[in-house]
Amino acid sequence: MKTELTHLPAMLLGGVSFYGDPFSRKGGWDSENEIGKTCLRFADFVKQNPRRPYSCGKDVSYEVHVYGEETETRGYFEVFVGEEVNNAHLPAELLAKFLPESDYVKIELHGQEITSDWWQTLDTDILPAFHAKRNAAYSIQAYDNRFKGMEQLDASVIDVYIPVETA
């Protein structure tokens, strides 16, 4: 696991989402849970719509988890999966998600680290190492050509971005 402090500009994303407990029927990192199904819905949309004039054309997809009042009590949160877009004029099947400019702790996860419990030490070890604390109730996972799929997890890499403010 490699960590660094970085800054990202604001991003406008277009994609699909799910709200609820994504693990109610299947556990974490299972393509049959609601996160996996949401990723598949977006991938299917992209395949069926190869010409997307609103797409920025980057070979990166984003999975954004947005936490709220029901996250602690019921395990509910929003899972948004999409791509960077250049405007919010999207087909009816897609939603727009605006992520503000922010500093982030970027966590690069390799192979089995992706499915490990690294996030349990986020607030106790990882963020304090940067004298940082979360400044928003979301996280971003970026999937590019380094992610080879769940079947080839050992050869895969993803980046996770946690929005922070530093002391």
C-alpha cells in the first residue's frame, strides 16, 4: 500500500447509482452484491453506448461511496459508478455527480490489499500520518487499465481517494 497527499480539481461525473445496504445479500468484493451490480450496469451502458459526446474520454471509471445518517445505523450509503463528463446534459439513464476540488489522501492498493481491511486503520493510522482528517462524507475509487478484474485481483491496482483537510 502506497499513500500520498494529493490535490484533485473538481470533477463532474456521469453514471448510475444504488442507495441502501450493498452487502445485504452478498459480502464485500463480490460481483453479486449491489456494488458489483451497479458496476455491471454502468459497464453495460458504456458497451451499448460507445459514442458518448458528453464523456471526457478518459480510460478511468470511478466508484464513489457517499455516506450519510443511515450509514452508521443501517449500513446504507450511496454507491455511484461512472466516468468523468464534460457537461451535465446526460441521457435519462444516467445521473450527474459533482465532486468539489479538494486535497485527498491517495491510497494505492495492490492485489490482495484491495480486499483487505486497510480502511479500518484509515482514521487511526493512515490519515494521522499526514496530519489530516476527513473533510467530506465520501470516498472515491479509481479504476483504470491497472485493474484487471475480480478474476485477476493479484495483478490489479486501484487508487482510493479520501477527501481531507490538513492541520
